Amino acid sequence: MSKNYSFTSKEEFIKLVQSEILTSSEVLEELQISRQSLNSLVKRGKLTPIKELPRDRMFLREEVEARKEAAKELHAKYRPYDE
């Protein structure tokens, strides 16, 4: 799951951060969950912020996407009649 990154310029690094780092609000939208649900995921260790700021947190896109897939599998397993 872990990727190795190398940069030859500041611009490459900025592009990587813009494409691979999500704010809390972006995670809420991506996972279609409430802020309370996000807080619960963090508290239970299901999502780990890579940086915590006074009013926001940052997450790795790959971890958020993995959580999204896990949620789909759980939904299919425990709520098959919803589909």
C-alpha cells in the first residue's frame, strides 16, 4: 500500500500534495459521511490523519480510498437488501 516518491522540483512536490492529500472536508465528500462519522473513524483508528491543524486534518488519498472500498464491502455484506 505504501508508495515511494521522488521529486526533481518543487512543482512536482506541489502537484503530488494537491493530488494525494485530502482535507477533512474533502474526505467527508469522498466518503459521503458526516463530520461526526469522520471523527469516529479517526478515534477508532480506521483513518489516520497525516497532519492535524487547529481547525482541520489532512489525510492520504490512498487511505481514504481504501476505507471507501472497505465500506462498500461491509455495506454489501450487512445490507444486501439496500441494493
